[in-house]
Amino acid sequence: MAEPVREELSALGAIFCGPDEWEVLSSSETDGTVFRILSRAEGFMDADIPLQLVFHLPVNYPSCRPGIVVNSEHLTRAECEIVKEKLLEQAETLLSEPMVHELVLWIQQNLRHILKRPEAGGGSEKCISAASTTVDDGLWMTLLHLDHMRAKTKYVKSVEKWASDLRLTGRLMFMGVPDSSENLQSRCGLKWKEMQREND
């Protein structure tokens, strides 16, 4: 990790020192650093909107933009995506210098203006998943990792019911069980195909 990045992370840790305001999620010499900042920004009618901002600083940062994921229980997915795009646009103007704190300050000051724009009036689904990642084609992916389950059959039925109720598609995989996703699909293939058809 380059010294300017190390200094920026140290400064961010000192600035966002409240309970759960700052957390380093991962750090690696090859993949860079991923961390989360919990902040608040002024939204409509002076209401404070809590924001969870996840930044990925690649190894060549600050020569390139950081990766950013925006989540909030008070914003729709479309609004979260717009906020992310505006942050990335702002990051373009700050290249070659540490920018994370500037981006957080910028969104705190400008969220109200971003949300007033007509393109921010999207759908009604809330974006609340802390582990969600946005893909360019608009799909949202979430990985649920369970360390222990007592009854595999009951667990599978519960997940199938949740997936059906939420109109989700996906695949169940069990760690350490060879070809577990294929075994599960052959046993539950019809249900998964029906759920996929519902979403098409």
C-alpha cells in the first residue's frame, strides 16, 4: 500500500471515529483496500438520511477513481445508483489526490440537490443490503453465507419459499459437498425454472 493511501486511511479513521462509522473490510497489496463509512446527509425537508458508502481503493489509486457502492434504507435502488454515479463523476475531478473525504463532504452537501432532480424519482424498492453489489446490467447480487444449519431439508425449503415470495432467481451451494449445486438443481430443478420464468 502506498504511503499517501496509508495516510489517507489513517486520517479517515480519525475523522470517522464514532461508533460503527468506519470499518476496513479488506486490504491487500494486489487488490487494494475496501472500507465502509457510515455518514448522514441532508435530504428533503432538512431530514438527515443515513448513507452507507463502501469504497474500494485499487492499487493504482489515486491515479484512478475508487469503486463506490451506496446503500441507504431511506433511498430507492435507483436513487442509490444515481448518487453513486454522481460521486464517480465528482471523483473524476479529483484524480491524482486523496479524495475519499472530499467525496463524503461533497455528498453530505449535495444529496438534497441530487434527489430533487427528476431522474432520481425512480422505483420504490429500497436498497438495504450491506453485501449487495451492483453490476453494469442492473442486476443485484447478494451472497448469504451460513456457518451452521441443523436441518438441511428445512433450510432448502425456507430458502425456496423466500426466493419464490421475493421473485428471486439463484442457486444454492453447499461448501464441501461435491456437485452440491447440481444435486440441488436436479432435486429442485422444476421450482428454480418456474422462479426464473416468473422473472422473465
